[in-house]
Amino acid sequence: MSPAIPADCLPPTPVEELRITSADGTALHAEVHGDPAAPTVLLAHGWTCSIAFWAPVIRQLAGEFRLVAYDQRGHGRSDAPSGRAGYSTRALADDLEAVLTRVVPAGGRALLAGHSMGGMTVMAAGDRAGVASRTAAALLVSTGAADLVAELRVAPDALRSPGLRRFLHQRILKSRLPLGPVTGVSRAVLKYATMGPSAPAGRVEATARIVHACPTPVRAHWAGVLGELDVRDGLAALAAPTAVIVGTDDRLTPPVLAHRIVAGLRDPQGLLLLPGAGHMAPVERPAEVAAEIRRLAVAHLGAPAERSTAA
């Protein structure tokens, strides 16, 4: 029997659904949650995930903010690119700019929160004037700017050869094997690779269902992009006040990558380490991720302090 999914991991009903066209014509699905009149927080999910991944954080913050979440291209209800050229960090930046332009009027600003590939999206768009003018602050969660394959910690520690570890990590990332249905074995593998050892079974189940829903070709194409990722130029151009979160047990984007991001930021706003958490911090530790969003919003978005304690 599958573990019960916690209530906060069930996707809430949006107050509005949007269809947004990116620069190359790819149609993106976006949802608006929370208070339409409140300050805007834009949520960008990671590789193999979808809007549903943000459900626990959305439920934490829906009474305080207008939360806009979108499916990255090829994920969830967004269209997949028509060819391999549509899989790139430039395309991710195009998509973020298209969504932000649609949901934040000229002269307005939002707080951007990106998890994993979503954080890479924010960094990739760091030099975009159309993004910068609408960004009050940013939060980068469980992510990296470069050298992902070199720093992966999925292969067993007993395997000491750097070359062999890199080879195995590349094969794991680029695998085109379908994930199939969620089973006890697949849950255990996913938990080992992406979540902390104490992650509750229900949260592992919720994450597994989201990840297994990602189409195999989309997963493989984006893995190729991540294997060669380098958004350090965008990171260097990111002018907005930016905070970083990482779990101490993150095997996919371990803390060393978070420290490098902080060192490369123009306006660092702190590094929050989550003891025992893995890569899926918004599902594993939604209260702490939400609290960091709230802190940045009060400091940089003009969210009233009295409103920030309403949750």
C-alpha cells in the first residue's frame, strides 16, 4: 500500500490559470494562488517537477501573498519544445521573462523563488533588464550555478575514482529509462538520491508521483543541459538582494555549490542550511522555506510586517 500523501502536499485550487507564450512560441501553464491584491511571489520549480511541487509552500503563504507558479517547459501542463534547441538555459530565462512580464505590470516588482533548475533559471536571467526591473529580491533553493556533475554525491562514497564517479553520474542524469509506476523500490531510490534520510514516507510519495509524471524525453533533454550547466555570468549580473537555502544532506546540489553562489552574489542576503534535509527542501521543510520567502518579502517587497505573521 502506498503511503498517504500529507494534506499540505495536495495541490490547492488556483484562483486563476494563465497560458503564457514564451519567446520561441512555447506555451507555458501558470497558476495564481492566494490573495490577488497582495505582493507577488513568483515560484519556479526544478527538473522533473511541476507546479504541484510548490503545494506545501503555497499553502503556507496563500493568506499573505499573491503566489504565481508556472510549469517549466516540457513539465506539467506546459508544452514541450519542438526541438532540442528549445532546451537551454537561454530558453529558461526567456520563459521566466515571459511569465514575469505577464504577471507583474510595468513598474511593479515581485520576489522570485527558484528551486533547483528553477534557481538556475533565475541565475540564467540575471542579466535580463526585463527581469531585473520587475525583481525586488530572489531566493535560490537547492541549486547550483556550474559543476553539477562534478559535485554530485549520488554515487556511493566508497567509489573514490573521480573519473568513474563523474561517468556514473552522467549516465544516471541522462538515463532514458522510463520511471514507470511508483513502487516501494522506486520510492527508496528517489528518497536516497533526492531527500534527507528522515523525510516522512508521505512526502517521499508525493515527490515520487510528481517526478514520475515527467515525460522521459523531457527528463533526458534537460539532464543534458544540466550536465553542461554554467550560469555563472548570470549569477554575477544578478543585482537583486538574494538569499540561498540548501539542505545539509542534498546529494544533487550539495552545500558546496550554495557557498559558491553566495560568494558570487552582488547582494547576498544569507545562506540558510537545513540540517538533515535533502534536495527537495520545499516539500521536506516547507515552513522554513516559506519563512525565508516571508523574511525577504518584508525586507525588500514592502510586505507589511503585521501581514507577514498571519500564517
